[in-house]
Amino acid sequence: MTDNSWTPGKILETSGYHWKTATLHAAVHLDLFSVLDGRQVTAREAAEACGSDTDGTERLLNALAAMGLINKNEEKYANTDAAQKYLSRHSGEYLGHIISHHHHLVPAWAQLDQAVAKGAPVRKQGPHADETQRRSFLMGMHNLARLVAPRVAAHVDLSGCRRLLDLGGGPGTHAIYFCLENPDLNAVVADLPATRPYAEENIAEYGLSGRIAFTPVDYTAEEIPGQYDAAWLSQILHGEGPEHCREILGKAVSSLVPGGKILVHEFILDNTRADPLFPALFSLNMLVNTDSGRAYSEQEITEMLSESGAEQIKRLDFCGPNDSGIIEGIAPRG
């Protein structure tokens, strides 16, 4: 059936949308929104603070004003409420880290046609190749998780659980909010050693160092130490192919006490794999950035959990940003 909403204007807007993306990325990289934090400045003043060219900075400011991210009053510029809240480094809800991570993905996405032709990523280095990119990724995951983790923690029933495994938990954000929501809960964040400083920094910031520990482990190659009442796997399966996903899920189920819960949080495709939009696009992101990762459908995740030994599998009534969902299973009771 023809979609009449795809006019030539909309097609061209979509084709050139990366101009808006690049404008936002440049402003975050220059820390322009922090310069405008709580004050009005001229283009010259902003350029001096950013160490950039005055004419170029003025053009960037005007474009941001046209996008509705900043306000212009005569020759002075100021943050909008949204920019002040989400794009100034001085805000507790700063999203700049995840935006920087998106910027680091641009070279890979520019080669999408080649990746599709090859069926594999075309890149000189991975998206976490150096410390700057690794920090952008991990703190970006913290940015995103803070938006959804309070809702997740309130929605997921961990009553009776005393010990939680946050597998591949990176910056530890979900473990933090699960412990805040459940005062009797202790947690272990299990991830690669390189993520440890970021997790421990965040855990300490929330005053939870006595209840959340970090265990260094490569869960794709090593067994998971310890035994738990619940295992939380948030956004880690999409980085792996189906075979490795089954192995990871099997290890997670094996780490649970009989009757323990395994909870898988992912951007979930419907069973046609052609909807919703964000998980479908995210599957392309995995194509250009990983060797075998992809987005999975509800049916695929359910089948992998079943093959890993989980029982009573069901999808929880939860929908997060970008169509993330949670599928729950129960470890065999013996």
C-alpha cells in the first residue's frame, strides 16, 4: 500500500536530517550550552569562551535558534529550558555523554551501504577504541539509564530478593535504582574491568558502596561467579549473535537460585522484525558496529530464554523509551 505521507519534501528532509544532527553534535562538543548556562551572551562572547571563530559560532547559534534549542533576543543568545536542563554540563540531567557517543558512531553509519553489502561492519576501529570514546559510551549509558531505571525499578517486582546480579551493568545505574527501590537488596555489577571506575564512581555518588559491589568478568567468555535471587540483563544481548546470546543466558540462569528471576531488557522488535522503528534502526546500528549483534524480536528472546533453561517466560507490561521492553523468566526449581 502506498504511503502518501512520503512527499518529496519529507524525503529530502529525511535525506538531509544529518545536518541537524551535526549541528547538535558540534554545539555539545564545543560545550556551547554550558557557556550559555543561566545567562545571555553575544556570538563574540560565546566564541571567546569556546575558543572558536566568531562568524562560525554565530552561524551555529543561529541554526540552534532556528531548531528551537536556544533563544535569540536581538544579538544575544540564551538556552531554552530544555537546553538548560539536558545540554548544560552543570545540570544533573545532562545528556551530552550519549550525544558524544552518537557522534563517535557517525563514521560507521556513513559506511552503512558497504556494511549491508558485506553483511559485516566496515571500520578501522571499534566505537570504544580509546578512553574518550569509552567514557562517552559508558557515561552515555548512564545518561540513558537514568531516564528509564527509576520506572523499571518501580515496575519490576523484586520482593523477597536479597541478591541481584546486574550482568553487563556498565556504569551500574540499574543496580543503583533497584537498590534505592528495595532497601533489603544488595547487588553485584558484573562487567569488563575497564568499566569498573565508572560504576564505582556512580555507586559512590548515590551512597551505595556498601550494598553494590563490582565483579570484573568477561561474561561472553567466563563463568559468572556467585549465586543470585535475580539477574538483570539490560541491553547486552543486542551486541551478540544468537549463539552467544544463548550462552550468556545459560550462564545467567545457572547463576540463579532455584526459582530465581531472569529479566531481559532490550529494544524489542515485534515478530515480523519490521516494527517498531527504533529497534529496526538499532539493528542496523549493530550491523555497522559489531561483528554479529542485532535487535531481537519478542519470539526470538523468548525462545533463547527457553533454550537456556528458563521457565514461565512472559513479557512484562512495561514500555520504555525507544520501545524497550522486559521479558521475565524463572530458573528451574529443581
